[in-house]
Amino acid sequence: MLDRDEMREIAEKVIGMCEADEVEVVITSSDGYLTRYASNHIHQNTGETNFTITVRAVVGKRMGEASTDRLDEGSLKEVACNASELARVSPEDPELLPRLGPQDYREVEAFYYEEITPRERAEGVAQVVDPCRTIGLTAAGIFANARSSMVIANSKGLFAFYKSTSVTFSASVMGEGSSGWCERSAKTKAEIFPREIGERAIHKAEKGRNPKEIEPGKYTVVLEPAAVAGLVGYLAFGFDALAVDEGRSFLAGKLGRRVFGENVNLATDVYHPLHREAPFDAEGVPTKRVQLVQEGVVENLVYDRLTAEKHGVEPTGHGVGGRGTYGAYPRALVMGGGGDTLEEMIASTRRGIFVTRVHYQNLVDPMQLIVTGMTRDGTFWIEDGKIRFGIKNLRFNQSLLDMLNKVEMMSEAVYAFGMVVPAVKVVDFNFTSGTEF
């Protein structure tokens, strides 16, 4: 992985080689390492290094773009020339904005100087596999660690740099007719505990043995954070101001109105301690924390530069590039939590269903936010405040607008699947059919 000074030197060299009115260079560099296991055996160890330079040349109102993954002098000169030549033959774009000048970015500490060797990853896997072998279960999953850096620089003096590390451990434990799952992601290996992750997955696989079948219908559900993240993520696209302008968002005409329950709060916050993402967007705009929903009321949207200019407001730093074609996306979602625990949610439920996570989700109706999918890896029947037995998985067809108006309890928010979300208890969750497993 290249460091800040190396990337700056490359960017300045390419800018100097490119004959255009304005030049923008985006550089990404990453190293990733993965140990994958299945059927209680490690079957894959990989290491991968990636490097990409993208050059955008602007000539008048025309832009050309070219990329390379080579660092030699000839390749750098070639990509710079290709970008400028493409700009000269591209059609004019009357909405093309000038490149940004220097910006001030908030410092984000998301990188840690540490290595995880293949042996260390294998020892972590053993903490799950060994107990599974002992009790007749089989385990599968990954132990992965990565580090990455990126730069956006241009001929007007902008220079944005960000680097981060990540560690992920997952365990899927399978028994006869049952399964359990747990996953954790963090910035450092000190925050990952393979034995604890394995124990949670094993407990669910054992608890779910000989699952029973229940009739589909509307039930009270207790959703673990992973299940909540698998659903709440579908809200994100709707907060794009461009999508609202074009009538593609479920929030069209609803800004300033109460759309969700009063206990629902949602923000996009790259500075949250559980996120710590890049403090700038694909356009180099500093990213702001934006409160999207406050006590159920839709308060704000996110804006790229072009849409912000049309509205006469400041961009929020959530642009995704593409010359404004795709608008903005609220990265690093944070759903506010509450003071309830999973145990309290279960104890307060007379009859209901406990869901570990969901999979195979699809958006059925983007305007009503109806999502379909199935439960997976730990679905249980709750009766009289206790988990009684495992049940076969169920397919759901659920409006998220309806769901987020029927949240009765929430836990403290945690990191899950790229979001910070709580576990929740929801009434009248709609299950439409059963499955074979």
C-alpha cells in the first residue's frame, strides 16, 4: 500500500504530464489478506494488492477519463495523454462544474500499523473449528484483514488523503437442520474475539436443532442488529436530493414531514467512532454529519455539488462522482438506539419470532419501501418471554415505512454490515411463506 507522500508525488507527476485546462487524479491503493474455512478446515489463504490511477482531464466544458494500474513513467504519461485526448473528442457538458480548489478536512484516525499473519488467522479459526468438531457441528467463515489508502488531487491545489484498516471475522456453524451465525468487523485485531464469535454461532446452531414449522402471518419480531442493517440500508438511496427532485425517492414531497415513528432517528456520520470513514466524497468535498431523520421527521437530504448548486445550498460531501449523474449517497448510516437489551425485548414478548439476520433481500417497491427476503442462521420461536425452540426460516414481504412506525423497543446501537444500528422489537412484521430449511 502506498503512503501519503508517494501518492502525492505520483499525482503531481501525472498532473504535470496532462495537457488540459484542469486535471484531477484519483489514486487508490490496497492490500487485503483472507483466510477462508469450510467443513471445519481452512481451504484458502490469499493475499491481494490493488492499485489504480484514474485521470480526469477537462478542456472547456468537455471531460475525458482514463485509468491504469501501472506505475512506470511510460504508463503514467500514456494515461495522462489518453485522458486529455478523450476530453477533446467528448461532447460538451453544459453542467460540468470546475474542479475544487484546496479544502480543509477533519482528521480521521482509521489506520493502525499492525500485521495479522496467516498463522494468527489460522489460530483464530481454530478457536471456532475445534469446539465444533468436538460436538459434531461444522463451521465455515472468513478471517480477513485489509488496509487501504486513497487520494484525490487536482491542478487547482486540492489534495485529499485517507487511509484505513479493517478486520473481519465471521462464523457460520451448521448442525443437522439448523445453523447459527455471528460476525464482527473492526479497525484493529484487538477488537476481534474469534472464540466469542464462535460461541455465539455454536449456541444458535445447537438451540435451533430440529426446527419446527410455523404458519406465515404477522408477528412481533425481535431483530438482531445484523437483521436491522440488512433492512435499514434500503432507506439510504431515498435521501439523495437528486432522487427526490426526479421523483425516484420515497421521500418525494415528504421533507419536513413525520414519516417514521417518533423513536426513529437516522444520521449519516462518517466521524462516528464506529465508522471513521473518509472525511471527503468522490468530488473532494468535505463530508458533513447530516441528521436525516429526527424523532421520525425527515429533516435533511444529502447533496452533491451539482444538485446543491441548483438548490442554492452547500453540498454535504456525499457526492458519488459521475459528473452529478448519480447524485449523492448518505454513507455511514447511524440509527439511534435505546436503552433496552435483547433479553428485555424477548422477556416482554408473549408470542413472537427472534431473527438473527436476513438474506436474499430485494426491493420490491422502491416508493413504498417494500422489501422481500428470508430469515437465516438462527430463527427462533418466542413464547411467554422466552426463546422456546428453533423454527424453519420464513420469507417476508415488509414495508420498511410500516416497520419503522411500529418499533416498540431498541438496544444500544452497534456496528453491523457497514451501519451503526440497534437491535429492535417490532410488531406486525409480515411473513408471507415458509421455507424448507
